[in-house]
Amino acid sequence: TKSVMDNALRVMQAMIDVCAENGWLASTLRIITLLQMVVQARWDTDSPFLVLPHIEPHMVYLFSQLRATCIPELLYILKGNYEKLASVLRSELEEYEIEEVWTALRRMPVLDVDINVHDRKVERSDRRRNENDWIKVSTGSQVSVDLNLRRANRPGKEGTKVFAPKYPKPKDEGWILVLSDLERKELCALKRVAAVRGTTRQSLVICPERPGRHVFTLYVMSDSYLGLDQQYDIPLEVEGESDIFYSDEEEEMPDLDAVQAFSAVEYDTEESFKQPNVYQYSDWAEEDNVASWE
């Protein structure tokens, strides 16, 4: 079994490379989600709280008492307060089990992401875009999307090892950055990032060819955890003429479900909490035959 699991991850990583090379966005996202499911031994349709130790499906209702729907939201609500979590879980778990849940929660990596294009910061907001939000670029030019990834919670004594009790060997955290043109269902760039201990800078390069206003989408996805993925919109105004001819008979892909948004946690270096940034996560519906994750 151990050999099969080792090889399964290698095969899926190769599948991601093939899909990215061909620009297949939906297939790439689906395989990354499958990668998360294999490491955590959970379905993507399961509650994200089921990755925590001792938590069974009939106990998930406890987290609704804290008004948390995902792990980053739970971390923000708790604000480092163990007793706030314990008071809710004591009706189902023993004290030593609650301590193990607390330890696992503090190991979960939460990233704060800053995005810059042409030295302009991409604002994260749910409000309607105005003229100043669109970043002007030229057709055919190389546009660098610069990312600043900061781990909001500091690693503990386990370092950056993944909490995956059902996976047969230790595994380091990792992230996959996917930049896409959601309107065309096309993957534009992909990059793997090793475990983030503090702050790291990364760049993705795209060459927009179609003039007009287009919203590119960045996915920041864990290669090990379900429920920690983030999604950001990057509005670009592409100026110039296009030399590319587009056929009117292009095959249409299934429509995507509407994006759901909820707040993720942000810590400072002293592990105190700030007002959360609004990150966007996607629920891809299985009936659309595209992909699905929480």
C-alpha cells in the first residue's frame, strides 16, 4: 500500500504537468483536488473539519456553534483561545482529544497573499469594480504577476510537515499557483511552491493577446490540505490590436458555478489577530462535470 500511495502522488503530479502544458484548466483543478483527497483520505465533498483528529461526521454540528464554515474561518474566530474551542467540543470529546484537535489546528498553514501587476497592488474587495481597478497592459507583452506569500501562523515544533495521519509517510507542505483565463476556461501559467515558513516572493508571467477588459483568476491551492484554497481576481485592460484570428465554431465548455466567498484568517508576527481579508474560494459542481472542492 505504501508503494502504491507513493507512486500515486508521482502519477498525479505528472498528470498536472500534462494538463498545464495543454492549458486544460478544469482538468488541472480536478487533479489537484484529487491530490488533496489522497493525502487526507477524505472526499472533497466532506466537511473540511473532518481532517481534524477525532472529529466524526456527527460532530461537525459543533463548529456551527462557533459560526465557522471552514478551518481558516475557525482560526479567526478562535483568535488563539483554546478554551473557546474546548467549551464547544467537551460535549463530544475527552480533554486529551480536544488538545490533539487544537494542536492539529495550529499546524494548518494559512497564507496571506499580496498581488502586484506593473507595480500596482491588486485590491481584494467584493465591491463592484470602478475605472481605477483595471490595470492597463499591452497586447502581446509579457505581464508579470508578482506574489508575496506570507505564512500567517508560524510553524510549530513539527515544522512544515503535513498533518495527514492516514498517509503512510511524512510529507512536506506545498502549494500550487494556477493563473487562468476563466472566461475561456484556459490555464495560462502554473508554478509549484515549497512550504512557506515566513515570506516568499513568486512570479507568474502571462501574455494577453485579446484586447479589451479581461479578468484573470489566480488560484492558490494546497497540495495536501482540503479547504485551504484561495482564489483572486486580477482585472486587466489589454490595449492594442490583436493579430490572432478566433474561430466562431469553438467548442463550448460547461459553465462554472458561482464563486462563494468567505473570510480567511490573518495573523501578525506576534500571533495576534487582525481584521480578516476576504478571500474567495470556489465550489465547482460535479453536475457541471468540471471539478469540485471545498
